[in-house]
Amino acid sequence: MRKKIVAGNWKMNKTLQEGVALATELKNTLAAEKPNCEVIIGTPFIHLATVSELLKDSVIAVSAENCANKESGAYTGEVSAAMVKSTGAEYVILGHSERREYYNETPEILKEKVDLALANGLKVIFCIGETEQERDNNQQEAVCKAELQGSVFHLTAEQWKNIVIAYEPIWAIGTGKTATAEQAEEIHAYIRKCVAEVYGAQAADDTTILYGGSCKASNAPELFGKPDIDGGLIGGASLKAPDFKGIIDAWK
């Protein structure tokens, strides 16, 4: 059975104190009412150690939002996969469209990051998705397949078990636009087909594929009701505990 996951991506938000307060509120909320899915929060680097310690015995797992493509050394300001792992984090988000766009992360760089994350015992939430222009030109399938081929399809079947895919239509991130549940399901099913071509039907069936584009409590039940959508990678709505809980409750 593949995992159902609701993952929050805080992005560059929340001071350490605010992050601890939010994590504490989520911990208490979910302790009172156990979720029907795995819950992950992706926090900025400075929160990781504190929040991982805080959530150690809770139902919430912690993820970094990025890691370096180098093992260690003279790379001022970078944070390695080993450092992320040492904080107690279990996951790392890689390939997010904002990293690709603003920080010029290429498929090759992302491939290095994926390899280092897995080598250091982290699970990877790997993001793929098309721009509005690519969608208008009906290139969404080609774009998603190329991003998978460029950075993760070199992995062994054993390594693949530690990969979660997040499909994020870039045109629907923070824009208020959302892919319809049908549009999202169509591409999720296509991604699963691509995985099956490389790793076989069983591995594809076991792969968790999240939707990441303006998912809210109001549209989560419809999205999560689709056979190939296994949860969400949530941006803005993960910054307030009640909003995030509303999405988690879509699995009830």
C-alpha cells in the first residue's frame, strides 16, 4: 500500500520562535486527533534541529527544503545532506520549481543532490511540473518525463523506494489558480505510467505522488479522491495550523 502524505513546505517564512510555536500547535492538534495519513513539515534550515527534537515522539516527520549538491568543504552558506540528517530530519524537498527558477538548479545538479540525500539516509520529495506556457503548448507530459529522466530515473529499484514525487503545476503555485482535479489526476496517472516503464508496475503502484499547486481545505477532498493523487505538498496553507489540519482531514 502506498503512503498517503500531507507535507507542508514553509518556504522562507517563520522566525525560529514562530516556527517552534507552529510546530507545537500542530503537534498538540494531531496528538488529540490522530491523522489518517503521514504528516511532514518542511522547514527552513535554521528550524530543523529544534523542530526535529520537538516532534521526535509525535506523528509529524520533518523535512528540509533543500540540501547542497556537494558532500562537504569550502562552500560557504551551503548545508549538506549529512548536516540535514544530523538534525533528525527524515526528508528533503528537492527540485522545487522555485529552486529551479531562481537558483538555476539544473537536472544534473538535482541528480547530485538526490544521490547525496539518499546516501545519507534521507527520503526525497522530488518536485516536477510545467510552466503555464508549457501547459498552453500541451508539453506538460514531456516536461515531467524529462525532469524525472534528468534527475531520478538513474536510481536503483531499492533507492527508488525512498522517493516521493510531487507534481506541481508551476502556473498554479501561489497564483490562486488550481489545476482541476481531472487535470491533476491525468498527469499523476501519466507520471505513474512513466515510473512503471522504468521500475515496473508494482513499484509504480507503491510510489506516492503528491499534488502541489494551491491545495486548500476546500479543494483537498476532491483532489485526494482521485485514484492517482496520494496527498499534497502544501505551501501557504501549511503556515497556519487550522488551515493545514483542514487539508489533513481531507483523508478522513
